[in-house]
Amino acid sequence: MTMKPIENADFGKTAGDYAIHRAGFPNSLFKKLALDWDIGIRNQLIVDVGTGTGTLARGFASRGAHAGVKVIGIDPASDMLDAARMLAHEDGTVVEFRAGTAEDTGLKANTVDIVTAGQCWHWFEPKASLAEIQRILKPGATLLIAYFDWIPLSGNIVRLTEKLIEHHNRQWKGGNQYGIHPRIFRQLGEAGFINLESFTYDEPAIYTHLGWRGRVRASAGIGASLTQGEVAEFDRELTSLLTQHFPGESLSVPHRIFALKGSAPL
């Protein structure tokens, strides 16, 4: 399942919480991408669309600096780009962040080795995005789509939190997902991408109570779509839920990594 969990989300409103509390992609993903798929190595130009606070972009830049990897991060939200630049400065990573969208990157044709999209494909218009990505990729070059999704199970911290989101925002339809996105295979295939490969594995993310509250506030169903007062009320109820059901300060939250790559037509 890959579809918008809610319409008209504004992630610029969540930039503060997003930068601090949203778990980025784990180190294990970057290692696997480099070893298994040769992504993030050897003088590649990587363009990360929907970069947000630059989780993928900064990860590739930090790991590929010694190998001459250049990274461009593109996002339409100026607040997110400001947060990405701040984090890159703190990390000491070199990424060129610029305004744009997956449907209109503003980049030259046939110049990019790898395009990546992390935790964001469901926000794009797929046909227009894939046409633009094909335009900027070199023939035979790679598109990578990746997700790091929380996994709801009956009675676990994720599902209880999702039920609370559903109570506060009846427009949100992002719950009860399973972290695998089969619809994207067809989208890539119909757009002419070839040599599709994917993998998935589970790895928990560790949060404090404060961190989990911030992570959920930064989600589409809360911070990106509710008013400030509504977000505060939700946060009070989530705090109570955590205190009652998960009194320990450390939370091991199940997550699933999904990665899919395809090659642009020759």
C-alpha cells in the first residue's frame, strides 16, 4: 500500500520536530545499499527528491565523501530545507539543498547517476515524477525508493498511537500499514524502468517518551495537518498513554525497511 495518508499535509509546520525527533534511515541500510547495489560509492551524483531534513542526502554525503560522491537534496518546503542545511552544518556533511519537486527538479537532462526518494514517494504524482526522473537520469542509471516505516501490531505502542491519531484526526488514513509497498513496482514498470529489485528487513528504532512524542507530532496526521491547539491536546493524551502503558523511559519501536530500485531505460 502506498497512498497519501491525508490530503494537504504541510510538513513545513513540522520542521522543528522533524529535524530533532524523526528517526532517520539506519546505518545498516546505507551499508547494504553500498555492498549489494553499489549505491553511494565511486564518484556518483545522487539527487534525493523529497529530501525533507536530508536524512538520505546527508547519509550518502557522509559515507561517500571519501569516494567523491556528490549529493543534491530537493524539497518544496523552505522550512524543511532550512532544517536540512542546519543539520548538514552540524554533521559536517556537504549537500547542495535546493527548492524543487520530484515532478520538476530544475536539473539538466541525462546528468544524474542515482535518484533517491526516502519516505516520500506516496506524496508524489507518480507519472509526472517518473517522467522527470527519467529525464534527469543517465540512460541505465538507478532510481531508489526507500521506506523506514513503523509497524503496528495488536496492542503495541505503534497501534495504540495510531488509534489516538485516528481519534484526533478522522481524515488521516495512514494506520495499520505493513511497511511494504507493492504498488510502486507497477508504477516503475509501466514507466519503462527495468531490472527491478527489492529487499526488506526489520530493525527497531529506540525512542524515549519525549522522542516518540516528537516523532508522532512530526507526522502527517498530527503536526502537518492539525492546528497548534489540536496538536497540543493530542500530545497531552499521548503523554498520558505512554505513562500508563509504557512506564519505562526507553521504547523499542518496531520498524520495517523497504527498498526498491530500478534502472532507467537505455
